Amino acid sequence: MELKIDAEVFLFDLDGTVYLGDQPIDGAIETLKMLTAMGKKVFFLTNNSSKDKSEYVLKLNKIGYPAVKEQVLTSTMATIQYLNTRRKGKSVYPIGTPTFVAEIKAAGIEVKEDADIVLLAFDTTLTYDKIWKANILLEKGREFMATHPDIVCPSDIGDMPDVGALMALLECSCGRAPSVICGKPYSPMAEIINSIVNVEKEKIVMVGDRLYTDILFGINNGYQSLLVLSGETTPEMLASSGIQPTHVLPSVKEIIA
Ligand SMILES: [Mg+2]
């Protein structure tokens, strides 16, 4: 048995990397279990801010990997840490699911309509009214933040417009893009990791299927990056991209050969 990647900490994206919809990627669960048995630290990093971490723990458990809460890191966590350290005392108008709003409130962040910051999250409960209210605040010059930049979220029946698509809508109507984005590929997500693992950055690898979030996250933050071709990126997309990973494998199954 040979480990193809020389790392101590493995950060896994979820959709397109560990599973596709409700189905684990072939060999993914075995790889995760073997890495864990080898004493490697395994974490799951998702930009999806519509759900809380307990839902990911449940899903991973259901498909056969005994994940615990401490292994799951979301863009919501990175956003909360950013707000509580760099925007202390500022109020927020969130565009997000009830789960997201409950999470930020539980972290002590004030939520109100006439807020200091418009915070865009992946809102699968989006209404026109929310977009309109956000636009009014942005026209008044309030700060614009987003949890993550993904343009679409994959689903079994077709892509779902994600935060990146909503950013484009608001940029069109108010003339501004977010000044801060907290999830992959940006540094607030890495600050969470750097605060819980104590190894050199070169011994950390980000494993994912998306170039502009997962792989760029590795590059931006000094980690190794491993692109798996089990999700959104095709060999043609990789060949024509300016974002080039440290390693490329067909899927996470091949991490251990
Ligand atoms: Mg993915």
C-alpha cells in the first residue's frame, strides 16, 4: 500500500470529491478510513452555507464514514470568525437559510434589517423581498460580504444557482461586488484550519474537484493541492486553466494505491 501524497493533514471538499448527490464516489470511503487509520488528520471543507455541520456529519455517517463534528468546517464558520474578530459589534442583514441565520445569531452576531453589513449566503429560501432589501442597503453604501464565491452548486437534477450567481445579480443592480468573501479560496477559511492544526503548511493538502475554489485555496494559502477529476473539472478545463494543482488524480480512490 502506497500513499501517493506526502501530507499529514488532508482537507477534503465534499460534493464531486467524496460524494455525488447521495452516492459516495467509488473508493472514497475506503480511502478516508485508511487515511484515518494511518493517523492522518482528515477534515471536510465545504463552502455550502445553507446547511450546518451536523447535516454533513449525518450524511458522511450515512454513506459509511464515521465523521465527527470537529472534522467538518464550513464557510459559515469562517464567516462567523471573521465577523467576530474583524467586525466586532457590527450588525448584519443576511440573505441566508433559517439554519444560516440561526447559526450567526447563536454566535452572538446581531441580525437586523437596517444593518451595517449585507451578508450573502447560499439561500435556498431566497425571496425577491430579501434581494430588494439588500439592494437598498447597498445603495446606502453599507458593507457587502459573502460567505463563498461558488457560481453553482451541483445537484442530481441540475446545477443550483449559488452565491456567485447572486453576487452577479446584486453587482448588476447596485454596482458593487462584495469586499470580503470568507470561504474557499480566501484566507478566512484557512485561518480556521491554521488555528486547529499544528503542522507546516507544506504538509497540508487540499483535495477537491473545483479549480477556482478548492485548488486556488491550496495555492493561495501555501498548501499542496490535489485536483480529482471525479466532479466538475474535465482534463480539457484543466489544460486551459491558469490555476494548476500540485497533483492530479482520477479520484480520491487513487490517493492510496
Ligand atoms: Mg466540489
